[in-house]
Amino acid sequence: MEQPLTIEKRSFQNGMVLKLAGDLTKAAEADLLEGPGGAGSLGEDVRFLALDLSRVPYINSGGMAVLIRLARNGKKAGVHTFAWGVTPHYEKLFRMVGLTEFVMLYPDEFAVFERIESLEP
């Protein structure tokens, strides 16, 4: 049975964390891309988007397409996108579909924020 996706949004200087929990499918597209908690409403001061996928047990092809759109849209807007909590299985799939061209994968939140600090001017 599908676990509905929830999105918890947390801002930090020049960026935003989207903590996802539940199954990532095409059904999440509106919430993730255009919804009030989604990345469609990032704002102009956001340079970094960090995705916490540690509580996402399932991603289907529709969910993968949503992530690709999210990351591509971010790249066009000059946003660096990071993710952590990706299982080895999904990490392999991310590489196969080319998502890692747009999303930098890290083992945990600490590593993501270390990288962001190194990118700050």
C-alpha cells in the first residue's frame, strides 16, 4: 500500500531543506513542484536546495521524473541541489537515469552542509 508523501520545509541562509517522507510517485508532482511547501515556491534568495530522502522507502519512475524536473528547474534558476539518505539501490538508479548530473548525493545532512559552506563566497 502506498504511503502518501509528506513534505516538511525548513529554510536556512541562502537555501531550503525539503524533508520528504513516504513514497515518491507521480502523485507527489503538484506538491513537490508547485505546492506551498514545494520547490516551485523557493524564492529568489535560494541558492541551495537540500533534499532529505532518508524517509522515502519507494521511488517509482514517475517519482524519478519528478525529481529530475525539480533538479533541472533548480539548475536553470541557478540553484545547487543536494540530497542525502538515498539507498544504494536508488543511488544506482539516479546514476543510470542521469539525475546525478543535477543532484549531488551525500551520505548525510552534515556532509551536505559542509559542501554548501565550501561553496559560499
